[in-house]
Amino acid sequence: MKIHQSTLGAAIALPVFLILAISPQSLLAQDDDLNVPGLTEEVPAPGTVSDGEGTAAETGPKSLMDQIKAGGKTMWVLGLMSVVVIGLAIYCPLDLKRSNFYSEPMVKSLHGHMADTDLEGLINTCNSSPQLLGRMMIPAATYLTEEGYVKSDNDMIRDMVADASIKETRGRARLINYFSIISQAAPMMGLLGTVSGMIKAFGALETSGMGDPSALAGHISEALITTASGLIIALPAIFLYFFFRDKLDEHIATSEEHAADILNTLRRAMLGIDTKEAGPAAVSPGGSEQG
């Protein structure tokens, strides 16, 4: 099998090598004149256009703006998508800083309030902090202040903290999801521009035939540029989506771990107040024990 594969590879490579070696450029490089007098015309060199009098004028390479204009109206939508991606790429690192979710002073302060069963101080600290950890603890702190602490309510209080975490981070998750939306929409928009350009190209070919290659080339440029632009926007968008999504999940998970530790501090404090009493122990909103 290996011999057959090597033979097949050699059989494919040899004709390709011969074609490349005997190229039209090498044939034209010979001294023989292959032009037929009276039947051939001088072909302008690449990168030149005829000025109408038989002379060729240099056009030079197209600028980036010219290529964007060649993409047609679809490039406006793709340009807007690129602006959104760039804006989110600048905003998300600022919004996803650890200090916006939790901090060591905040964690120590909440642990201290729970250890002292100071629920009023806990609420005041949470309300004065814009951090996610504080916002997560507000529903639990409010419930504890109004109803008091009972060990059997641990699961319900944890659910309240988890629900508050989802509510507070919904806006951040929505912004990050825009990366995913754009990463899927940009190639589709580029494909739409491709289809539009090809329709125009075939329409020009049907109308004027091959007499005006520049019109055909312009429509083909529109088709290719929109596809390339859509992919250029989509590739960084999908990478940024996964990067920022994982960063957000990491900060949320750490904040929930701190919240669970803070609730455990309250539970241990209550068990330390009365560890021998049977049945559920409770603390009133003022900090006194309830039976």
C-alpha cells in the first residue's frame, strides 16, 4: 500500500512540476516572436489600464478604503458589527475586573457581621457596596432581618443567594452573548454580500458578455471582499466570547463560594451560642436567640 501511495504521489507531482516548468511566462521569455501580424493586439501589463489612445496608464494597487467601497452596501452592516466587537472588547475587561465582584475587605467585613450576628450592619454594608458579593447577600440579609435565622432555612437562603447572583449578572452575560451573535451573523452577512455580488456579476455577463471584464471583476470583488470581511469579524468575536464568558463564570463561582462561607459563618456562630439545645436554633432580627 505504501508503494502505491508513493507512486500515486509521484504521478500527480510530475505533471504539476512539468506544467509549472513549462509555463506561459517561460514560453514568452524565449526569443521567438509568437505574435501574428495584424491579428494580435498589445496586451497592457498587469496593473495598467488603457487611456483610450492605445497607451497604458498605471493604476497601482487599491487602497483599503477602495476595497471596502468595492464591498458594496453590505460592508456598512459589517462595519457596524466590527465597531460593536471593538467596543465590547474594550468594555468587558473593565467590567469583569475582580474588584467589581468581590474584594478581601468586603469578604472580611461580611464574615465579621455574620460572626457577630449583626444583621443590620450586614445589610448596610451590602447596600453601600456595588460589588456582586454584596448584591448577592442583600436578599438573604433582608430575609434574616425580617424572619430571623433558622438552621432548616439554609437551603432556601442559599437558593436566594443563587437567584440574586443570576439576576445581578444577567446584564453582563447579555453583553458577552453579543460576541456569539456577531460571530454567527457576520459570516452570514458576508455570504449575503457574496450572493449579491455574484448575482450582479452574472447579470453583467448576461448583458454585455465578456466585452467589459472590469464590470465583471468589480462584482466579483464585492463577492469576495464581503466574505473575507465577515470571517475577519467572526474569528476574533468567537474567541472573545469564550474568553469573557469563562472569566465571568469564574468570578461568579468565586463570589458564590464566598457567599456560602459567609452563611456558614452565621451557622457556626449560632451553633456556638447554643450547641446543646435540641431542635432548630434561631436568632431574632435583633440578635437574640429564638427557640
